[in-house]
Amino acid sequence: MKDFRGQLMVWCNAGVPSGRSWARPLETGLMLMLAAFFTNAETITLRPVADTSMHEIAPTFNMGGHTHVASGTTQKRTKSRGFFRFDLEGQIPPNATISSVSLVLTVTGTPPGGGAPSTFGLHRVSKEWGEGAKSGNTGSPAGTGEATWTARMSPSTPWSAPGGAPPEDFVGNASASAMVSNVGKYTFGPSTELLADVEFWRGNGGSNFGWILMSQAEGIQMTARKFGSRESGDSAASLVIDFTAPAVVEPPSISEQPQSQTVSAGSLVTLRVVAAGAEPLTYQWRFNGVDIPGAIGATFSLNNVQPVAAGNYTVVVGNVVGSLMSADAALVVQTVPLEPPRIDRIEFDGEMLALVFTAPPSTRITVEFTEVLGNGVWMSLTTTDPGLDSVPVRITDSISAGKQRFYRLRIAE
């Protein structure tokens, strides 16, 4: 991803004459773009942590350990209602935005002949209930703290009315509903009400009592259905939650600091930093606390360094999360008087003359000659490369025998 800072243009026409538009850099627009870029869309599917049924025909029985949850009205006009609760603790990042919630239930059994189809609704429960562990088509006598038709926690904590009633025990309006008929899977939602329930529980975990499942036509016979419980394996209910969460964006960090250096005047100096973090990373080198124009890479070089360049160098490393300044790197530039260069030896083979000398560190040497000593006229033969530090230099000159020339070495500007 490129660094868009200072380049993002947002087009507007509010307050602008018709037919015209204008653009300007907008930092907040950049932040919105980056926020959209650094997000992850995720889906989690949860199984119930508790589910059970209560039966009008067996008002003191519990069936929290059975392989199905019953709900609807039987052929004998007795009613059943089911409960489902899901644990949201730690499942959704606290800074995530929930976009969709749905509940999938599986019908595993119907009345003889298929029964009567009806719409079933999920209502958010307002009071605590005990799942229990009894089994059987209508359950078994409830133990202490187990839900029954008459008590949400048997035997001493009753519902506001047998089977529970709104608004004391559950919300009157369904959070989601679905038409249920034959054996198979049924999806409740997604709906804004289911999403609101999950958001409420997300912020109030102590009030998460799940949903009660009820036929919306309890006055009609043969609407009763068996829904897979959490003991039924693959037929268990599943709560599907879609959300988006900001991705983990690493702030800048420095693993290798710029190093202090002591060099001689005229040297090449390179400062380097090794950094990590979310890309793109930006760099800005500073000299004694002041930005150096154009010094925006992971390395910064100074050619032919002079005493005026001595001081403290730092680099600011940044990304979309923030910025970090490096430790100081102190540059010391030493000035050592240079000895005047001199010719070590002269070689001549009758046609080619060679001058041999050693160049002082980081200096350029100009080789000059004259044919008349004392006339002040010196001509340049060549100038050496400063990279030849401490290496014997051999400069040749084509000159015929019997002809004289005088040579000198001069430190080049």
C-alpha cells in the first residue's frame, strides 16, 4: 500500500455553485479510508451452552438433558415451550461491529402425519432459568434449580405465570420468526431484533438468559415440533454472528538503531536504521533536531563529510498507527593536517616514464608537469580517484629519451 498522506482528495459540491466542484486534502478522509482498509470480516458459529423444554402436560418435570427441545401444541392441546442460551463471553472482540445475527434450528420430529405448520418465534428471556439434566419425551421430575412449566428454578422460584408470560418473564414481541413445517433446518433471522439482543448481552453478560421458542399459533393442535438439542450432535442449534473488527496493525518499532561514528574529514558516512511495523513505513532523518530535506529513506549518506556536519542524527519512523524516534547517532568529524604528497620513485624504460606514490587518505592528487622549471607554467597530467586510499599509485607518461620534464604532486580541490 502506498503512502497516501497529503494526496487524498475528497470531492465535494456542498455550497458550491451548480456545475462546479472542488477538492482539497482531507486528513479525516484518509483516516476513514485506512479504517476501512484495516478491517477483517469474520463469522462465528456458536452452539448452545444450555437448552431445555417445559411441558404443560408435565408441569413439574424437566428435560434439560434430552436429545430434543420441544415446542408447540400437541394433538391434546397441551403446550410446550423451548429455551436456548449461548455464551458470548470472549467470542466477539470488544471493538468489533456486529453486522448480522441468525439462529439455525433443526426440526428432528413432527406429529403423526406431519402436523400443522405454524410460525415459531424467538423471544428474549428476561429471567434466569435452570437447564436441568433430565430426559424423556416429557422429562422427569425436576431437581432443585431446574426449569419446569411452573418454575423457572424448581421448586421455589416460579414463573410469573405457568409457562412464563410477557413482559415479566420474556419480551412480548418476537426477535425473529420462521414458518416451520417438516423435518429439516430453519433459519430465524437475520433481524435487527436478534442483533439488538446479542448487542445487549454483549454489554450485559449477567442478563443473558437466551430465547424462549414458542409457536405463534398455540391455539392450533398439532403444531408441536421436536428441535435438536445440544445433546443431539449435528442437529444442535447454531447461532451465526457476522461482524467486522479492526485488524491488528503493528506500530513502528526499531530493531537496529543508527550508530555513532567518528570519521576523518572528506569521508563517506552512511547512517542506517532497521525498522518493522505495518507497511508502509515512513522515514525522516534529522540533524540536531531539524528535518533534513529529502532524507526519507532507511539509510542516509553524507559524501565528503566536513566538520560542519558533526552533530547528532536521528530518524523518525512512522506508519498509520504512530511514529517513533530513534536514539541519537553522534557524528564526530576529525580534521588531521595532511602531509604533502611526494613521489616515492620514478621508473623509465626508454619510452614510458612512471611515477609511483601513495595517496593520503580520502584525497585526490593532481599530477602536473612542466618542461621549463621556473617559468610557473604547470600542466595537468591526471588526477587520481580518492578511492585509492593507501594503495600505491602508478601514473605513466609517454616521453622520449633525451627530453626533460619536471613533475609535481598537488592535493586537488
